[in-house]
Amino acid sequence: MELIYHIGECPVCRGCGRMELYCDISSGEISAICEECELEFDSVADYKNNSNGHRDLDNNGITAPLIRPATIEEIEDTEWYPYVIDKP
């Protein structure tokens, strides 16, 4: 079972969904995605300001990027690390 790291509650779901950290397989970029509504933030600033949230779903034949849960080693080198609430 893969461990999924969280940074807090979704600013839209408020108490229903947690923001999980995922890694885009092709770019290596880390994003926070709500486990409930799938709203995605690409930066801490966007998450904190609840701005520029998006959903990378299949849109007009353009497929969403392949993602996987980010490892703590990948997260450590990003701006997300100070916000991880379930550090080992």
C-alpha cells in the first residue's frame, strides 16, 4: 500500500476532502489534489489563496497527465514539504 501525503483540507470541500500530494510521471512536478472533488493546485500560493484551482480530466480528447502518489523524498525538495501534516 502506498502512503499518500496530505497538506490539509480542500478549500472547496471544507471538511469532506483532504488535499493529497501527487507527482506527474512525465514532468516530475508535485501537485495537491483533493481526494473528494479532484480540484488540483499546482503551487502552495494557489492553494493558500484558493485561486487557479483546476481539474485535469479528459477534455475534448486531451487526456489527463499520468500521476502517482508523491514520495516523501520527492516532496522534501519542494515548497509543499513544510505543509505536509503526516510526515514520517
